Amino acid sequence: MNSNQKKLKQMIREEESSITDQEFFTSSAFHQYLTSQARAATGRYCYGLQALISWDESDGAALAYTDSYKIYLNAANHVTQSFPSRFLRALSLVGMTGHETAHLLFTDFTTRNLYLTNLGNGSFYPEDPSVELPAYQINQTEILDALQEKDKAVSLTLQTCAASLQNILEDIYIEARMCAAFPGSFRKGIQLNNLRMLEQIPDLHEQLSRDYQPFTIATNLLLAYCRSGTISNRYHSDSEYLDVLTDGMEYIDTALEAPSIRERLTATNCLLVLFWDFIKPLVEEMREKLEHQDETEATEELQDLLDQQIAGGTPIPLGKGGGEVKNIPSAKGGAGTDPQDADFFSSKGRQESLKEAEKVMAEEGGRIALAKTSAILDGNDPGVTYASQYAGTGYEDAASDIARVLNEAATEKAQAAYEQQLTEELQKAANDIHYGNAHAGIHVTIHRVQDIPDRLIRQYEEVAPPLLRASKRLQSSILPLLKEEAEGGKQKNLLYGRRLDMRSFHHQDGSFFIRTRLPADEQRLAVGLLIDESGSMGWGDRITHARKTAIVLYDFCVSLGIPVTIYGHSTDYRGVALYSYAEFDSVDENDRYRLMDMIDRSGNRDGAALRFVAEHLAKRPENRKLLILISDGQPADTGYRGTEAEADLRGIKKEYARQNIVLFAAAIGEDKDAIQRIYQEGFLDITRLDNLPKNLTLLVKQYLK
């Protein structure tokens, strides 16, 4: 293990012990962890699904939602952050991912949107409510008459209230389906969130004292019953809300066990009839709003009021910007377990589910009062600690997953910190170099991409396969030589030497000497590639061929263990702009992707760029250093051109030749005569751009022999 790897491992250990919730949950490692779980659950039905995690501590920030292509999670949400340990907070986010995935698997969005659209237009779907209880016949008649008369205030209010009621029934149904189909970490996370959300529902007395709307009080009681399977009446009070809920239990239980969304919509229609007396005050408010506002504004204000007072979870997705969410094929029949094969849908099943969550909370160190917790977990290695606590309880895999992701997040953060330090060290080295009188007053700036955009990864994966095959073919011819050098052995049939090979005396050419070679203790060669990124490199796909060369050469060197650095150079308003694509000491394994950022830019001040990369190579311990410059023309920058610039470049070549740095300049285009005049025996005539990767790789091979 070299010093850079040791330094990185130490940084990972330090980061793992101090990483915050925000850093951990928003890391690409945790993002990939949740994405892989969601993709595993949806399979081929939701190709490209991603879980995206943000950190929003503002009041009213969403918990989670999906647009059917991505799952959006807020790791700072009040439910997740109320848990006492990072393990439980991570499990909470897994549960929210499972909830949104369950919508994709089991919710029929098309039918639901049709239902709400019809109700907003004044008609019930799939059929008018039919409540047989005598006490509610007047309610049913009033609603149907109002819709028959096209009372917009009634239809819009019913539409908004129905969305909340159906959302509750749908949430509980799809979560039960998910727990039955995926009894691992998805089920555990869903159960934990249910337990916490149930605790956050205000009791009846509190809601009355806070002047909640009658409809929201009734809806919160409905939500508590759906989550817990029981009606909570801790004060044993008589209330019309409890009476209505009791009357509606048959509809509710039927809806939660029904595999078809049509039955849940029918149950929602019946609940609207039962709740009509609680909805009437909202109708009057809607009527007043419609006198001064359009329908959209009035409906949004009513929805905001319900969102504030109903302690629900995540809304059913309707798509970003009003677009329709397309359910995947399995939404018709679902995935995994048949809903009739599991007892997750009954009241008893919901009660047992909460007991399982309570056991997890108890084993996690006891219950705590509802409060927002610190973002930083005490202890040096929380993930591993929790894995040991859960040995034998069925949670080993989940805990080890979190520990692994924590380590990956710490690695990611440490690598980023290391790369930042590397860039700062490179800039310091650039500042310390004396570039000569030709570059007096010129500032050199080092540019290096820290966070690799997905677009660079995608672009590399698109173009790399044929180039990597070319690299592998070139490697195969040099591997025997490197193996012999590494292992040592005897060299026979030599013309000169100290030892005679008696069995070679019959050779007529005098090649009867022999020599024993010891295994090589150090690398023989380090390679630097410097690419001109001036504007003219964009002509004739020259920069494209230079990029191809960099990909092949980088893979060739890395695969054979040859230290390699790759830079691009141009100019900007400050002076010389150097672009670090591959570094000797890079540790994040992303240099291959950085090569895709190469592009034609502005001018070129070759001397300063060449001196920087030469100094970079000069610090290497290898016996030979090879520096390759790809350029399409003469040096061209303010005050740097003509014979003085050429003299500067010749002087740099000679200066570093004394330090075992061999320079070759590969000229592209019409400036071969000028480049040959400057670099003389170090000039490479590249007449065919297609052969550039192969020719320069063979040049490296030559210096390995």
C-alpha cells in the first residue's frame, strides 16, 4: 500500500466517525443504495427509476413523492429526524422509498385521476354512493341534488375532500401490499414510519382545542384507525366524530382489503356521505372564495388548509406540473405476494404491524419524546455498532447495509477532500515554478473537476468500448516483457558480457555470452501527455482524436501499472489555464471520466504548460520520463509567438532532457514544418489522425524495452 492509499484510508476512518446526517443521507452512496432497492422492487417495469435525496428543513417541506420516473425524498423531514439513531433514520428513508415504490407497483393512477376529474365536474365514479344507514339518507340526497344542480362549490369541495380520504385508504392498502411482497427492510421502514406518524396525529381533545375544521378532525380519526386498526378514545368521551367513524368501519375495512381501486373509490364516495355534515362548512368557505377567485386558486387554498390540519403522510403523486403519472404494468395485478395470502389488511394485521415496529424502537434504546434530534450521531462507528446489537433479531442485513453505505459515504467524502487537497497542492506547485522571462507576469491556473457529472460518465461509457479493445490488443504485446522484467531470468545469446554460455559456442555470430537479470525493483517509465486545447483544435475533429488518444493511452498505462498524468492547456483572461484530467496520485478512480471534459477553448502558451508538466514528471522516481505533446500549430498568445516562442520551447526541451525527460511533439494539421523546426528529433509526423492513439501508445511501448 503506497502512502497515498494509507492517507486515504486514514481520511475515510476520520470521516466515518464525524460524518453528519446531511452528508450521509445526501451522499451518492446512500442515493445508490435506495435507488438499487427501488429498482429491485419494480424490476423491468420502471426502467431507469432513481431515488433522489435532498435536505430541506423548512416548515411544510414534503416528506417524499414520486413522478413515476424518480422518487424524491427529503432526508430532513420531521418524521425521519424524530428517530433517536441514525440506523432508524436510515430505515425511515428506506420505508419512504418503499412507500413511493408501492404506489408505482399497486396504485392505478389513471383510474384515480378519472375519479377526481369526474367528481370535480359534478358526477360520482364508478357509481353514485349507496349508504343504507337511515341516519345518512338526508346527507346522500343533499349531495346528489347539489351535484345534479351543478353546484360548483359542492363539486370542488367534494373533489378536494375525496382526494384526502382516498389518499389515506390508498396509502394503507399499498403499504400492506408492499409489506407482504417485500418483508425485509422495506417492511421494517414502513412499519417504523407508521408508528411515528400515528404518534403525531393529535388526539380528539387537542384538535377541538385548536379549532380544527370538523372535516379534518374526522379525517384524522379515520387515519388513526387505518394505521392502528383500532379506534383510540383515551378519554372515553362521547363524540359525533367517533360515532360517524364507527358507522363507517365496514366501508373502511372493505376498502383496505379490496384488490381493486374501484372498491376503494366506492368506499370513498360512501365516506363523503357519512362526513357530509363535517364537509358543509368547507362548502360555504368555497362558495365565498369562488366569488373573488377562480376555481384553481380556491381549490388550492382549501387543499392547503387540509394539508395543514390532516396529519397524513405523503400525497399520492399526480405528476410534476400537472402531468399525468403513468402506472407501470404490474399496477393492475401487483407484484410479489397475493394480497389475500397475508393478514396485513385486517385490523388485527395492522395492530401486529405496529407491535413489530415497537419492538424495533425498544431494542434501539427505548422510546423518546417527539423532538427533532441532532444531525450527528454520537459514537465513532454507529453503523457497525448497530449491526452487533441486532445480531440474531432478523436485522443483521439491514444494519450491515447501513454500515456499508456509511463507509461508502465516508469514502466518497474522503476522496473528495483528497482530490481537493491534490488540486491545491498542484496549484501551489504551479505558483512555485519559475517559468522564465518569456512568461513573466503570466499566471497559471489549475482546473480539475471535483464532482464528476453523470453526463461525463455516460459519454465515456458510450465511446470507450472500441477504444479499450484497442488498448487491450496493444497491452498483449508488451505484457511478456513486463512480466520478464518483474520476475527476472537469464538473457542468452548476448554479443557482450562477463559470463560464457558453453552451449552457445557453436554460434557463428559470436553471441555466446549470458547474463542473469534480477527482478526489477522499481518502475522504469512514467508518462505525461499534454494536449493543446486552443480554438483551432476544434477544426477537423482534431480535439476528438486527441480525446480518443487520451482514453487509449490512459487505459494502456493504468492497466500495465505505468504512472501517467494527462493535462490539457489553453489560455484565459488570467494567463495559462491548465486542465488536470489524470494525476499520478489520484485515488477516486474517476480520471477516465474527466477525459471527456476535453474541448477546444482559446489560445495556447505552450512553453508555460510544457514546463509545468515537465516539472510534474521530474518529481517522479522512475528512471525514464516520456512527455508527449499533441498540438496542431504554433504557440499563439499575447506577446508569445514567432522566433522567441520557438526558442523558449527548444530551451525547455533541452533543459529537461538533462533530467531524463524525453519530449515528443505530435503535430496535427498544416504546422508540421514549424513543429519539426522547434522539436527536431522529438517531432512526430501524425499524417493520419485515426492512427494517433496507436502510434503514441507504440511510442510508450518503445521506451519500456
